[in-house]
Amino acid sequence: MDTWLWIVPALVVPVALVAGVAWGERRARRQASEQARRLDQFSAAMSDWLWEMDRDFRFTYISDRAEKVTGEPPGVAIGKTRRELAIAAEAKVGGDIEAITEAEAAREPYRDVVLRYVRRDGQVRWFRTSGLPIFDRTGGFQGYRGAASDITALIRTQETLAERQKLLESTQRVASLGWRVIDFVADTRIWSDNARALFGLASDAPLTMRSWMAAVHPDDRPSLKLIEDYPGHHGTRSYRVVLPGGKVRHLREEFEIERDVDGQPTRAVCTLLDVTELESARLVAEAANRAKGEFLSTVSHELRTPLTSIKGALGLIGGGVAGPLPERLKTLVDTANRNAERLALLVNDVLDLQRIEAGRLEFHFSPHNLATLIPQAVDAVRPYAAQFDVTYRFVSALDRARVRIDADRLMQVMNNLLSNAAKFSKSGQTIEIGLARHGNGFRISVADQGSGIPEEFRGRIFERFAQADSSDTRRSGGTGLGLAITKALVEGQGGKIGFESTVGVGATFFVDLPELPG
């Protein structure tokens, strides 16, 4: 009995130990299986994929998501090196492979290495990978573990942006356009390469207020307003810069200003345009325009004096001061007198145009009643209309239409409109002149029954030397300056001019003038 008491514990303890060891192994296997399952779940949930290599740099594990990039099932990679995998997959691998090779040779980690992968189907994919060397407890190298992610969409976006940036820079160079960004809070400045070139600044030159102001032409510095001193959110300024070689460049700068809640400027985005050639062309054009104006003024004044004498002499001869004229000679004198009158009108038009272009058109304003002034203008032109067998009819219910105008200039406006209406009317027709209230003022209208204004001519009817076609000049005379001058005269008195027309029915020109208060 005593022997059994000794034998039983001796048997039970080893059995218990064996059972405990077995139970521990099963628990360890369950934990390992659970960890592997969790790893697979994490791997499946990640946008990246995981991989593992042994000490010979052969894949021992690669998660399923790698197939999205390689186009190959993960099992293909097991037991192969990267080179062997590329051969098996008929793929081409490029990118910074040397960074990985050098790190692996030194048994060092590597991070965010970008590789280019061309699949067997021709697709080009990009991925970024990182690897960490694994060592056992004794320091023995066991291989690498790492992760990779598909960055194809990112690379393509970067390529698109780079191409657009290249195109933008090329366009800016062609257009002599640059840009710069000023951060007033951080006191920093970013300039495009073309902006630096416009100022003659080297690529490594400091971008400060001092360096910018040093490039500005000395004569422009005192009057040049700083961006932060502009009100609102938008501004434009023009100035000159002196390049290192002494060349002067004209720049026009436009900018948008960002402000904080207190209205203080925080940032400005600016564009710079080289307008040197445009400025040079403007100066040349202004000089040519001045020369033309001086020439026209001189010629016109030189013509006016003899014309006055010729008109006076012809008028006296036609009036019989030298005795009765034979009918044939009287006809010649009358023809010469009419042509002298036309030439005088042409000279006056040229002089008026020259004054308008020079901004020297003078007005002498005073209160007038259109209800009495317009009939006077109509009566003054009746003899001219009689040449075309055309009559005028003034229609208005107003007896008081007070305006502040230059009466002589308004008479000139009416003379142009009424004479045009007569020239373009048919024999026996009547031209109707109206005066009525319109908005906050009065409208003068001149309506003819001519052929109307062609559609294609309406957009330029108030331009200088405008004629519907060359036959207008031959049929009705004139230079095409009348309506351009008329428009300037009307607008110079605070009014507006316009027209309505139907081809084959006629045209109505109207002048709107503001009412004189009180």
C-alpha cells in the first residue's frame, strides 16, 4: 500500500506536466493563429500591402493587395527575390532601386523609396515602399519586413501639375509675365523665375522690400504707392525698373489683396507684365498723333484764310457788285460758291476733330430753352434741305424745356443731323423733328424716310471717316467726320446720342439732354 502511495504521485506529476505542456502549445498555436488572422485582416483593411523577406532576400510573405500593382497573385512572389519575381512576372522595375540595394547591403532600414513597375500587360504603376531589417536575439540578420503603397494616382497628378506648371512658365515667358506672392504677416516673398528676370534679379538674390525698391527707377520711387497702402482688394500700378546693365523696363503690376477680419492686409498675389514695347509704341503713336494734329491744324488754318476771301469774293460777284452776270457765268459762280462752302465746312470739321483728339474742345454753357432753340436750328437749315426738295416739320407739345448747354455747339449738332437727314431722303419727303420729355430730361429726335442704316454699319456709325459704302461719299458728299464730331459735342454737354433704323423705312437719330433743375 505504501508503495502505491509513492508510485501514484510519481506517475501523476509527469502526466500533468505533459498535459500542461501540450495545453500551452495549443494555446500558443491558437494565439499565433489569431495573430496571423488579425494580421491578415489588418493587411486586407489597409490601402498598403505588407511583405517579408528572409536572409537571402526571398519573399516569405506578401499580402493580397500587392496584386493590384503587380497584376500577379501574391503566391507567385513566395521564394523569389525581387529580380526573380520581375523575370517571372515579365515586368520591368525602375526608380530608386539603388537606395534599396545599398540599404540592404548595409542591413539598414529604408523609407519611402519610390519604384516604377511596368507590368506584363504594359500598365505602368508606381509604388512607395519602406523596409526594416530583422535580427534575432544574438544579432543575426534574419531578413526584412516592410510595407508598400500604390501611389500611381499621386504620380500622375504630379506629372500633370508639372506639365501644367511648365506650360504656365512657358506662357509667362512668351507673354513677358511674372508673378510674386507677398506675405505681410510672415514678411516673406515668393517670386516666379520670370518675375526675377523682369527685375534683372539673380535666382539666388534676396527678395526683400529693399531689393525690390532698389530696382525701381529713381524717378518713380517717390510717387510709387505700396501695395499694403491700397484700399480694397484689388489694385494696379505702373512703374519702371532699371536692369543691372542700365536698360529701363516698363512694368504693369496687378494684385489681389487678402485681408484679415480687421481689414489689415495679410497677403498679396501679384502679376507683372512687361509693357516696355507697348509703352514705346504708345509714345511713338502720341508723337505721330501730335505731328498729325499740328499738320492738320496748320493746313486747316492756312486754308481757312484764303477760303474766306474766295467765299467773300464769289458772294459779291454773285450778288451783282460788279454788275449783272450772264446766266452761264452766274451758274459757274454759284457752283464755285457752293464748293467753297463745302470746303469751308470740311476745314471746320477737321479743326473740330483735331480739337477733340487733343482734348481742347471748348464749351460755353448757359441756360437755354430747347422749345425755342430747336425751331431756330431747323429754320437755319431749311435752305440746305431745299436743294434736295426735302422739307422739315417740327412737332412738340412743349413750350418750356430748360437745359444748360452751349447753344452754338448744339446748333452744330442739329445742323449735322438735319443736313444728313436731308442728304439721305428722297425728293418730296418730309423730315420730322421732335422734342419731348424723356427720363430726367428731354429728347430731340430727327426722323427721315430714307433707305435706313445697313445692319453691318451700325456698330461703327459714330466712328471717324465712317461711311456705309463708298457710294455715300459720291452721292451725298462729306468726309464721314460729322457723326463722330456730333457724338463728341453731345457727350461734352452731358448728353447721349443714339439711333433707331429699319432698312427701307428710314432712320431716327435722337439726342438726350438732362433738364436744368429749378
